[in-house]
Amino acid sequence: MTPGKSDLSELSDTRLAAALAAGDVDAVDVRYRRYGGDAFSLAVRILGDPGRAEDAVQDAFVRVWKRAASFAADRGSVRTWLLTIVRNCSIDHLRGSQHERISEAC
């Protein structure tokens, strides 16, 4: 039996990561409730635009879902792992917008 959201919200980050890696969809929601604000704040600081930050955070949480099994507790915290993914997605969005501006200028 899969624990409900209320049960998942009581789990430690490491156990929540295991639930996510096992394919528990509710674990993504719990992870977002825990770290969505931090993720959005970081993305806004990098991108300077709340709309683009929302896109970057959404992309990051999709990556978290797809790569949940790659989390290694011995390498760092879940928060650090997640925010690194948000940072990378935000940079990808920056690079994409810079490429669009260069293409438009030519």
C-alpha cells in the first residue's frame, strides 16, 4: 500500500527521495511543497523574470521526477541536489534566450 500525501509529508528527505525513485507521484507534490519556494526564488534571482522562473522550476521538477534514482544521500542533501537542478535549468533557459536574441539580431 502506498502511503498518502499526509504520510509522505512526515518522511525525511532521504526517505522521500526513495519514494520518488520508486515512482510515487505524491512524493513530487510533497517535494514541491517543501522546496518549491526556494526553487522559485533561486530561479527568479538567476533569470530576473518570474514567468521564466516558473518555467525553469517546472522543468527542474520534471528532471527531478525522471532522475530521482540518481540522488545519492552520501553526496549531499536533497535540497542541495534539487537546487542544483533548478540552477542548471535556469542557466539552460538563459542560454536559450541568449540564442534567441542573437538569432533575432541576425
